[in-house]
Amino acid sequence: MLKIAIASKRTIIAAAAAVLLTVAALAAVTVTDSACVYLGYSPRKVPIYSVEREDKVVALTFDAAWGADKTPDILSTVTEYDARATFFSVGMWAEKYPDQLKALSDSGRFEIGTHSNTHPDMGGMSADDIDSELTLSCDIIERVTGKRPELFRPPYGSYSDVLIDEATSLGLITVQWDVDTLDWKGLSAGQIADRVLGSVRNGSIVLMHNNGEHTAEALPLIFEGLKSLGYKCVTVGEMIYRDNYTIDHTGRQIRSHT
């Protein structure tokens, strides 16, 4: 009986060690297109929420699905502060407001990404439906701006492994955010600015909306505040790494040094 007990104990220890080694191996995986982290019992792919950077850079992003009357003010302010930003356009928005999207792109201040074609919740969609949404939106944006998007932000922030895989196969990098202004809730300009300046860090990606009630008013406050903190506003495309990186469980992209 003693020998059996000792053998069982050794078996348990060996099994536990194997599990720990497996988890460690998964955590150490380096990727080039998207990343997996170990959550529960299965690895899940994660978009880029922020970027580990030594320099003080941040990326302001604007999602556009409905309305456009405040977009010229956003372009004017970004230009006035000699900044750059990223604009995620829904395909239908691009079709409805092609002149505004082209003005953003031609200004040299904005890179244009896709925010889907019709703004559905894409987290539970099939690969074929995802392909259709993304391909149509990219075709429209390219037709308007002359440039094909390389960045994609899922509507509502909803995603799945299938969505990230399909986006990657279409040459798109899936991007989320780590600073949410909640500007769509009607917050005042001061409240929006406070949410940014109180949470921003090197490599932050800030979520805003082109037609938020007070978003355009908040921009001068944000730019002045970021300047006082030593930050420079760049595009997401300028800030992210294209190879030799990992993404941790929070979605922070980290440059690999091996």
C-alpha cells in the first residue's frame, strides 16, 4: 500500500509539473500577426489595446458610423495642433460622406481604417460574413481615398478568434483601445478631456467618436493637456510594431528583444 501511495504522489507531482510547463510555453509564444494568451482552458486571440513604448506617444482614434457635421472641426483642430490621428470609418459612412473622408485622408493628418461595412456585432459572425463586411468596407474606403486600410476596429469592441483570423487573412490588424472617453454618452468637453489625461500612458490608444456631442470641443483641451505632459499624437499605424512582438493578457503589444 505504501508503494502505491508513493507512486500516486509522484504521478500527481509529474502531472502538475507538465501542466505548469504547458502554461509557461503558451505564455512565451511570440507572434507576428496576432497573439494568444492563456485564459482558462483555451488560448484566445487578443487585438492590440495599447503599445509598450519608451517614447511618449499616444494615438487618438475616431470611430465614424453616423453623422458627420463635427468632422470638419476635428480635422481643423488636429491640423492646428500639428497632430496626427486615426479615423475608423464604416463603409456606409464612407459612401454617404466621401468628400469628408477624402479630405481627412488627403490632409496627411489622418490614416483611415475600417470599422466594418454596416456596423454589426461581429463577435459571433461566421468567417464568410466577416469576409463580406470587411472586404466591402475596404473596397469602398480604397475607392474614396485611393488607399486600402490596414487597420480594423470591431464595432462595439466585440471580437472572436474567427474575427481576428479573418481580419488577419485580409491583411488587417485588429485594434481596440485602452482609454475610453465615453464621449458618446454626452459628457462635457472637460469630462472627456479629464478621462484622457487621467488615464493616458505611453502607447495608449484613445477611443473617441467623430460625432460625439462635445468631442470636437474637447480636442483643444486634450491636445493642450497632452502637450503639457510631454506627449506627441501619432497614428496607430505609426505606433504599433509589425513583427517581433508579443501581446499580453491586457492586449498590450510588447516588442520582443530576442
